[in-house]
Amino acid sequence: MRYQDIIGLEHLKKHLQSTVENGRIAHAQLFIGATGSGVLPLAISYARGILCKDAGDRCDSQIDQVAHPDLHFAYPVANNARVKDKAVADDFITEWREFLQKQSYGSLADWYQKIEIEKKQSKIGVLEAKKIVSKLSLKSYEGGYKVLIIWGADKLNTEASNKLLKLIEEPPAKTVFILIAEDEDQIINTIKSRCQLLHIPKLSSEAIAQGLVERQQLDSTRAQQIARQSNGDYNKALQSINNESEDVDFEQWFVTWVRTAFAARGRKSAINDLIAWAEMIAGKNRETQKRFLSYCLEYFRQAMLLNYKANSAVYLTPQMENFQLEKFAPFIDGHRIQPISDEIEKAIYHIERNGNGKVILTDLAIGLTRLIHKPA
């Protein structure tokens, strides 16, 4: 991955290039942004600039093949059918190289699917941290910098974080840490405070549309439509082209939820339907549950924006033929959106902390019913 291969983010590319050219490379940096914004390709391009600044074509070739001896990676893993015990990143380096070649904008969920751990709790654990300490204690193979990219750094558990803290505080000479996280609140403060923070924004619709035209050969009209619906996420845009977006399922689940909530006022048996709905969602893995609830949160916000005539900010277009956002929007006004958002965010919080999914989602489903019918 090279800077010219990254969609948008021109100001960040220039900033990172200038830090290398001027020799102002912070030893620990935290890149914060959604995977679909291109944060991983940006980090790898930055690592290329550091490692290949005064090197030749051989260095570029090694980066292209994800085989540079001084570029190290860590990422969330778990045991699977092949790796039975004590899984670490190196066990999946072949899959990782394939992932970077084909899905560099891919999400953690895509990575979990790639290594077949969708239903497991992935993490970056202390065994991985020990491997990192061991690798970085060695001299640089090429005699220059060593770079470690931790993708999914918000999956570092406490023990691993504490193990890495001393290394980040007192790094070996010419060693650069690039941590990548979507949720900076999951990074312990003692690590975050020692990192230079770089926030990567969502991509503009214009940048995504241009990328789809140039890289996927879409016509301009179709590219603009998909770009608008992708909400700054190039990975989601690519999935939409191939009809692979999980948003199709999410929309069906969401519509079932709100319709049942509306029906609950006049039909007591609807409560049983809400419980059945909660059991169905609880049967999915926790990462899917969290992504679905985040989708719901955005759906409610889009409905509110449409209700208040902020049409220019509404990008969501329902795919279900018998559900219209215009008819749903009047029920999501200012006095409802905040408690609805609070309830969903609370549910996400408890799911992240391994709460009982069935109990959390049942409570949320019934709570939404009360809020939907709350008098204006």
C-alpha cells in the first residue's frame, strides 16, 4: 500500500510524509478511526515511508509482499480449527497477507470471518505482548528503523497493555509503535497518554464515489448513490456493490423490531414477539450484536434528521419495499431520540462486558416500546 493507493485523506498523507522528511517521527502514535476510512492502509504507507526512505526498490517490494523483516504486525486472534491453542498473530501471517492484499479497508468482522473465529471473543493477549517485546528487543535487520503496527489496539486486554507499557515508555532506539483503534476509550490511559494521537475522519462521499469510478469502473451516478449510503465507509461501499453488506440483514431485524414495538400497544402477545426477536439477535456473536445496535442508533438518528427536514444530512435509503423512512420519521423527535440513544448505548456497553445478551436485548426491546409510545 502506497499513499497514492489510499482514497482521500490528502491532508493526513501530507502530514505523515512531512514528519518523515523532517525527521520528526514520534516513537508511539495512536491512529483513531473506522477501518473503512483507510486507517490501516494509511499506517502501512507511513511505515513504508519510514523504512524505505533511504532504501531501494527491494524495500518497496518487501512492503508490498508484507515481508519486510523490520515491519511487524499484531492483530486480534483466537484459537480456531487449525490453531488449537495459544493463538498469536504469527500463526495467521499467511491469512493476514491475503487480507491486506484483498481487503485492506476490511473491518474486524471481515478479519474474524477470514480466520473463522466469528463466534469467539478475540483479543490481543499477554502472550502476543511477550512476542512483541521479544521481537523488538532484537536489532533492526536492515540497520534502520523497526516499526510495529497494532491493528485493533482497542482489543488489547489489560494484562497485555501493562506488558507493553514499559516498552512504549522506554522503547529501543529507532523503534516506532503505530496503534490503530476505532474506540480510543478502550485504550488504557497510561498508553494513550504516551502516544501522539491522529484522528482519521470518515471519508467524504466525493472521495468514495471517485474511488468507485476509478477502481470499480462504476458509472458516476451509481457510484454517487452508493457513496452517499456508505456513510464514509469505503468497505461498506464495496460490499454494497456485491450485495454482501450485512446492512441488508440489519435492516430486516430493525424493521421487525420497530413494527413489533408499535404493535405492542394494541396486542399484548407482541411482547412474546419482542422476546423472540431478542433471542434471535442474542444468538448472533457479540461483535455482530454490537454492529447491529450501532446500525440501529444511526437509523434512529437518520429518522430524526428527516423529521426535522435536514434532508441534506439524510443518506439512508431503506431497501425493504414496504418500509418508508418518511412514514417512520415523524415518530422520532427531539424528546424521544435521546432516551432511545441512551438505551442502545447502554446495551452496547453491557454486551461489550459480556453481559447476558438475551436479558440485555429483551430489556432493550421492551424499553423501545415504552419510548415509542411515550407522549409528546
